[in-house]
Amino acid sequence: MKEKLSKLINVKSIITIALTGIFAFLSVRGDITGEQFLMIFTTIIAFYFGTQTEKKKDGE
């Protein structure tokens, strides 16, 4: 359990979570549209999981 938690808390994870929160907040406030939020969020998540997949491939 501690190993999974330590892997979760790294720079990319923190940035991904922070950006998700920030853009969700901006969307709720009305500063950006839901469509813009979806595009930004999808890009962030795709990048995060894409790099995680590449790490796993390199490790094997």
C-alpha cells in the first residue's frame, strides 16, 4: 500500500491533479466553457497515462 502511495505522489501526478482542480474550478466559475475544460482535461490525462504506459514498456 505504501509503495502505491509513494508512486502516486510524484511530480507528474501532483501537476496532473492540480491542473485538473484548477481547470474544474475555472469551468465552474464560468471563466472557461465546459467544452474547453473537456479538451484541456483530456489532453492532460492522455499525456499522463501515455507517459505511464511508456514507462512500463521501457521497464519490461
